[in-house]
Amino acid sequence: MKFFDGSRPRAVEDFRAYAAERAIAFKDLEAIEKNARRLSILDPLVAGKRLAYIGESDHFIHEKYAYRLAMLNYLAARGFRNVGEELGATDGIRIARYVETGNESQLERVSIYGYSGATRTDRDDTPTGILRGSFGDAYPTALFAAEQKRFAHGLRKIGVRFFGFDIDPYPAVDTRTSRKFWSRCRLIRRSIRYGRHCSASRARRSTRKSRGSTTRSN
């Protein structure tokens, strides 16, 4: 039974009343820094935490990107320095290179954005089965890529590290990226024991100057 399908009008009204009383309303979703300041009401919830999970109501919603950036800007100001997204792991490495260096060409080599330059020629890696609907002809590749690239620009402005932690839609990647991915996996696994994370992360936050983090995520 769906919660908002009209079969439970009293529950829907109760939820609306609850949300109206407690929700933090953003009048301008593009005012990222201003919105982040308004989120200080969440300070007691994140104090001392190592992981923060940012949800979404659904995929392919334009407004969620500004919401994400506002949340990440807020969390970065509270010491969270690393962002993991439900995105292909090796694609995530290329996005991470852009976030770190500002090299736009890295965003042009992300397979889920439509890049196929690393696809093997000796076999057909076209998604099949349950993945066909997610990465096939019906997938809104161009629109998704445009939104995600703007999101990556926002991450770079905030100053976080990035990684993907999902399967790659196309498994064929260059060996350099593959080696980089497994090296990063080891860093993530080691640092999760000590660091503060957004969704999942790979950096240790320390108050000691000798090991302090810098201050600044589908």
C-alpha cells in the first residue's frame, strides 16, 4: 500500500501538518551557502558522527541537486570531507579527478554520462537483463550527464573528495583507472575506521595540526 495514494487521507493530512511544523523550507534552492547556514538546527544530530546519509525521493529530479549541495556544504562545514555517491566505482574515479584538479576532460570520460571510449571491441558489453532498463536506450543519458556535471562543479567549489560505490554500467575500463580504483578501495576501507564521512568516506578528521583535515557529495 502506498502512503500517498489517497487511501489514507488522515495519514496524509497528519504528515502534512508534521512537515509544515518541522520542515526547513528553502525559498531559493540555488542559494546554497545561505541554505547551509539554515541547517544549523541539525548540529545536535551530526555532532560526533562519522557517517551522514543524504537520501533522495527518486532519481532524475532536478531540484535534488541543489538540495544535495546545500546539505553537503553544511556537512563540510562540520568536518565531513568525503562524499560517496551511488555511482559506478571507476566512473567515480574520473569524477574524483575532476573534483580534485578541475580538469573538465575527466567528466567527458564517464561511462554513465555516455562515454564509450574504453569499451572493449572483442565483446558486446551492452547491459542486459535487469540492467537493460537502467542503462539501455530509454536512459536519459544527456539530461543526467548535464545535471551530474553541474553537481560535480558544485562539489569542487565546496572542496570535498569524491568516490563512487556502485557497479559500473559498462565493465570495460582502462587499466590505469582500474588500478586507481582498487588502490582507492584500500584507502576507503582503512579510513572508514577513523574518519568522518558523507554517505561513505575516506578521510580522517583530526584536531591535531599534524594530521588535521582541510575544511571545505546519486
